Amino acid sequence: MKITIIGGGMAGLSSAYLLTKLARNLTKDRDKDLEIQVLESAKEVGGRCKAFVLKDSFKDSFKDSFKGESNRKTDNCPHIIFKAQVYGMIEELGITDNFYHLENGFEFLDQDEYFTYNPSQNKLWAMTHKKFAWGLQDYKALFKLACNLKIFRKNKTVAQIFAKSKIYKKFWYPLCLAIMNDKPENSSADIFYNTFKYLIKRGFSSFNIYKPCNNWSDDFFHPLTKYLENQNVKIKTNTKITDITTIKSDYIILATPLSQTLKLLANNLADDQVSHNPITSIHYQLDSKLEDTLNQYKGLTHIYNRDNNLDHDLWFSINNNIISTVHSSFADVDVDYFKRILAHNLKIKPSLILDSKKIINKHATLNHSQENLNKVQKILKSTKADNILICGDWSSSDTFPTTIESSFISALRIQAKIKNLIYEKK
Ligand SMILES: Cc1cc2nc3c(=O)[nH]c(=O)nc-3n(C[C@H](O)[C@H](O)[C@H](O)COP(=O)(O)OP(=O)(O)OC[C@H]3O[C@@H](n4cnc5c(N)ncnc54)[C@H](O)[C@@H]3O)c2cc1C
């Protein structure tokens, strides 16, 4: 059986990984049949998660800081994951040393006030055991959360049900800002419920959050690609598919973002009916000679700043001497303006910060309102084609918010479908 996967992002490569596992578990004659190829339009795999090499001019300006490194990379923005199913793949690949557990969580700065996002196992445990730390609202929210009756959350927003609870403040609110770039209060109560239930089902340790030590490309995609190639998966980069009818395969897996998927299926559905959250990341560099400033912020991985004067949010993270800012506004992000804000926060002159790279993600994540999620489900139902299977973070938004985890969940579904198809064929 020949399978072509279009898109070499988290969903496409996870599908390839899970299909190689499936092939090994099948009987030998079936194993011979499974031929997998991945076609990726970009020159490197990784999709929205891949890391970027910094500008050359930048490196010249800060020669001393680079200490001879020629290929310094930075992530699109600090991508974190839960210790859920995708972490299982990291364990199986034997690359857990490439990731670290954010034991102290993400540190945030909201205006001038710091707070930490730490949904870890230990914190949750402590929360449930400090009898008097919980108020009536928390018990009410927990009851509603635990209650399987859909009536409580049907067409409700998270804020309508959980806004006053600690679960909302400590778990959902920062999750939306740090990972989903979505408005916490507008999300569907259903997706909140599903996320919490999904993580609880996998045990309390799945609430622990992880991050690659260097960047996603070096720490994850390169070892995964190597593994796949050893398993005879063919990965072709620089291969943009515009017409799927030209692909001769038994099954085609579309592991592409929603807009691309609809184009490739050439159907009349417009993805502009569905609303996405854009993210623009700008990476700046700080001279390593500014040791005092760097030491002051050492260990600080993520800062969040919601400035009332801005109509968008601003995050910045410091990783060695790279500062990344992330903006939820797409149009005309003013690099210099944010540089001045950064300089103000770091209490240094703007001239000591150089800009390096601007990465625009028009469709970074989905808007998780119930109305929007319903539209996605409608599109999914109407895009059924015989030998085409749909994958990608957005296609699992009924289970988990559009994240790395939802990409992996979509790949698990593909694995199950292909398994059924193989047995049906026999
Ligand atoms: C700035 C930012 C921060 C984020 N932070 C987090 C976070 O902290 N934690 C988290 O879990 N998630 C985070 N996310 C979401 C996460 O990155 C995505 O959910 C996930 O990477 C989606 O993977 P995917 O494989 O479904 O799609 P993609 O990564 O978009 O992969 C699709 C691939 O298909 C390729 N492609 C498209 N069209 C074609 C074509 N016609 N032919 C061939 N190839 C094609 C693309 O080049 C791409 O490589 C963030 C996203 C962004 C943008």
C-alpha cells in the first residue's frame, strides 16, 4: 500500500512515525506493502514549529556574542508542550534529554506584576489538598466540570461557567495566552472541559510542561527525520503540491493547514468563514556584553505584557541573548515601536537591541469559540473523499485546542483509519 503524506509539519511527520509503528506491528506480508512518502513545500520540515536561522547582518554586528556559531537558530516562538501523548513519541525516540521540564513554569509579566504559569502535577496536587485554599466558586466550577451533563456547558463560554474559579485563573487563562494566543474568556466551555478531561485521563503528570533545550528543529525534527529515513520513509522537501490528482498513491493524507487543505480539495468552501488567531514573532538580539541585564533575567523564559495602550498583547522571552517578542496583532507590527517597549522593560537603550527576524503566522491557531469550532466540524464533515484522509492540528479541535498535541491526536486518528483500511482490504 502506497501512502503519500502532504505536509511535513508536526501532524504529517507524526503520522509518518505512527504508520511506521503500525507497519512493524502488522504481519510480515502486510509490512512489505506499506510505502510512505512525505511531501513538504518548504525547504525544511517542521511547519509552524520549525526554528529559523538568524540574519547574517545580525551575526556580523554581534560577532563576539556568537562565538563562532554559524547557524544559530531560534524558535518561531517559545513552543511548550504538555507531557501528554506527543511526549510519548519523544520518549520512544529516546530524545527526552533534548527537552526540559519547566518545573517553575512560565514566568509572566502582566503590566509590572510577575506571575507564573505552572499547571504541573505538584501544583495541582497541592491545590486539591489545601482544604481552605478553595472557595465555593471553585467547588461549584469543579462540580460543573466533572459533571458529564452537556447541558451545563452547551453553547456557553468558559467565562460564563468558570471565570471565578482557580482552575480558570491558574490553568485556562495562561494556557490561552501562552500557547493558543486566544482570548481565554471567549473560548467554548466544551473545549475547556475536553482539554481538562483529556489531561486528567492521562494522569496528573500530563499537566507538566516541557520545552526543547535549544530549538524544535535541532532537538526534535532532526532526530525524527533521521528515524523516519531509517524506516525507509521518503521525505521530499521543496515540493509544493498544487494538484493532488497528480499523486499516484493508494491513500493521500492531507496534513496541511485548513486553508491549504480546502484549496487542494478544490471544493467551494471558503476558509475565511473560520476565524484564526494570527501571531507575529519578532526576534531581537541583545549584546552578550550586557551581562547585568542578561543575569537579571536569567531563567526567565517568557514574559507577558498586556498593555492597555495597545490593542494587542505582547510577550517576550529571553533565551541566551535572543529576545523574542510575540504579538497577537498581524497587521503592520512596528518593529521599532516594540523595540522601544522592550528596551523600556529591560531598562536599556533601544540602540542596544538589534532586530533579527520577523515571522508572520497569519493562521497561527484557531479561535476556540463554540461557533467557530462548529464551523470547522461542518467543513470536516463535508470534505469526505474516497482515498483522502484529513490530518492537521485544526482537524482535532473537537478534542484539544489547536496545538502540537492536537496535531498528534490527528495523526493517531490517521493511524487507526489506515489500520482499519488494511484489515478491510485483506
Ligand atoms: C507562533 C506560534 C506559537 C505557538 N505556540 C504553541 C505552543 O506553545 N504549544 C503548542 O502546542 N502549540 C503552539 N502553536 C501551535 C502549533 O505550532 C501548531 O498547532 C502545530 O505546529 C501545527 O502542526 P501541523 O502539522 O498541523 O501544521 P503545520 O505546522 O502548519 O504543518 C503543515 C505543513 O504543510 C506544509 N504545506 C502546506 N501546504 C502544502 C502544499 N500544498 N504542499 C506541500 N506541503 C504543504 C507546510 O509548509 C507545513 O510544513 C503555536 C503556533 C504558532 C504559529
